[in-house]
Amino acid sequence: MSQQTATFDIGGMTCASCVNVVEKSFKRVKGVAAAQVNLAAESARVTFDPEATDPAALATAVQRAGYQAELLDLQEAPDAEPAVTEAVPV
Ligand code: 9UX
């Protein structure tokens, strides 16, 4: 399954706990696989299934929580991780 990674500029985070609030806002959106928010850089990287959601919906989720979110970049997520179902020699 191919995923995409969106990078957002996040505004309005005033304390360290805001990072968690923003991450949870992203992760609550159906289709989001991972969200990492950086307080110092005021940025977020979100990996998601493009068939389930899109950057506009992700930004809206964060804006509803009271922050600003602006899409900076969108890329195909690297398919580097081997599938969990693959046989691993023991
Ligand atoms: Mo800190 Mo952020 O007290 O939503 S959690 S300002």
C-alpha cells in the first residue's frame, strides 16, 4: 500500500503539551499512519493513506483543535519497511 507524507507548518503551539494535542488531532483522522510534531521547528510530518484522507482534511483537523496548519510539502512515503507478514528466517 503506498502512503504519502505531508509536511505542515504548524502555528499556535505555545507549550510543549501542544505537540501532543496536535499529534493526536492528526492521528484521529482516519488513514493517518504516523504523525510527528516538532515544537521548536513548528512543523509536522504526517504519513497517511491517500485513499482515506488528504492534506486538506489533515490541516482542517488541526485547525479545529485551535492551531494553524499550512501544507509545505507532499511526497510519496518510502516503501522501505518490509511487510510484517513476510517470513523472517529464525
Ligand atoms: Mo499548553 Mo497547548 O498549556 O494546546 S497544551 S498551550
